[in-house]
Amino acid sequence: MRTVFHQQLDALHAGIAHACGLAGHAMECATAALLQADLFLAEEVFAEHDHIVNLASRTEGDAFVLLARQAPVAGDLRAVVAALKNVADVDRMASLALHVAKTARRRHPAHALPEDVREVFSEMGHIAVTIGNSAKTVLLESDPEKAQQLGRDDEAMNRLHQHLFTVLADPHWAYGTATAVDVTLLGRFYERFADHAVEIGRRVIYQNTGSTARAGKD
């Protein structure tokens, strides 16, 4: 019975990891749509979001079935509960990518971003894709050392996020209030995307080491 349970649990983790990779790809497309004012790529994110939501819903259902049929306790119970929380984080990551795509679509055919901040968002997008793929690997391999790297990537994202505030506070900002609001919200979307991946890493660290330290923090 325990062998079957752990096989089902492994399948659950694999499904969450797959969804995490899809969320990273969605953010990659959303970033390209944002930087290139590409409506086709923005619409691709909308289609992918529906797929991720359906996948997350099925995975969540599988987790509840495990709870109901297997009645896990102690470490096994914590693993299933962690899986449910990870599903929620991946779902939010996908939603944040969708928010980026919505901004690109709303401003089309114009660019949502002024030239002054495009390089920053290009780098934020790169980090988001990296962190999404890394979170996928962490879930598949249950590797606490790789989970630590998620926190370091998050720190790089946070530095870029803070830099945006410096740009927006510059008295020479010449792009108006609406663009400033877009830039502020977009920066927050990327920053939160990374935060949710870090939460996934934190749970992997806890499951494997018992440590409650945040991923990337010693």
C-alpha cells in the first residue's frame, strides 16, 4: 500500500513540476510579447494559461484523492499538503505571466514599456524563466541545494525591482502617469513570480532537511 502511495505521490510531484515549467514558458512568451508588442505571443499566453489552470485543477484533485484514500500521516501527510501548496504557487505564477500578457495586449500596437526600462524587463524576464525552470527541476529531483539557488535568483530579481523604483522616482521621467503605473505593476508581477518559486524551494528544503530557512538564505 505504501509503495502505491509513493508512486502516486511521485506522479503528483511530476505533474506539478510540469505545470511549473509551463508557467516559466508562459512568462517567457509574455516577456517577449511585452518587449516586442507582439499580440500573437500575448494570445499564446492566454491559451497556455487555460491549459495550466486545467492541469493544476486535476493535480489538486489527485492530491485530495490521495488524502482521502491513503490517509497519510506524519511525513507523508506533510508531503501531500506541501504538494497542494505548490500547486497554488504554480497557479499564481501562471496568473502573473497572464497579467504581463494582458498589459502587452492592452497597449498593443504601442509598446507598454518605454525604452528606458526595456533592458531591465528583459533581464527580469530572463530571471523569471530561469527560476521557473529551476523550480521544475527542484520538484523533480527534490534537491535542497538546487532549491537554495532559487533564493539567490530571487535576490537578483529583487535588485532589479528596486532599480525600477529608482528610475520611476527620477524627476526626469518623461512618460506620464499611465506608463509609470504599468511599469510599477509589471515590476511587481515579475517580483511575485520569483517569490512563488522560492516558496516551492522552501518546501523542498523543509521536506528533505527539516530546515525552515528560506531558500537562498543560510
